[in-house]
Amino acid sequence: MNTDEILAAIDAEIAVLKQARAILTETETADGRSPRAGGKPRKRRKMSAETRAKMAAAQKARWAVKLKV
């Protein structure tokens, strides 16, 4: 291999690595998670205090049944 062939091979490898880098940086956010298809972040659903209290009571009731057995 002469110098020109070696340089051409290196340039080809650099192009492949740049493509791989571009793909990786597009598909991950800063914290490493993949973005949604639309690109917009999801809105978090908020539960009311009343709903949380109902869920807590239901879970306590389930545990009470298990502990009685």
C-alpha cells in the first residue's frame, strides 16, 4: 500500500465513524434516554391528594388481608 491508499482508507474510516457518531447523538438525549418519536417531552400526569389517599388506603387494605393470612 502506498501513502495515498493508506490516506484514502483512513478518510473512509473517518467518514464511517462520523456517520455513527451522528446517529448516536441524534437518538439520545443528554441523560442517555431515547427521545419520543414526536420529539416533545411527555407531560406528567398529576394525581390529586384525594386520589393518592384512596390508592394508599387500598394498598393498606391489600396488605392487611395478606398479613391476616
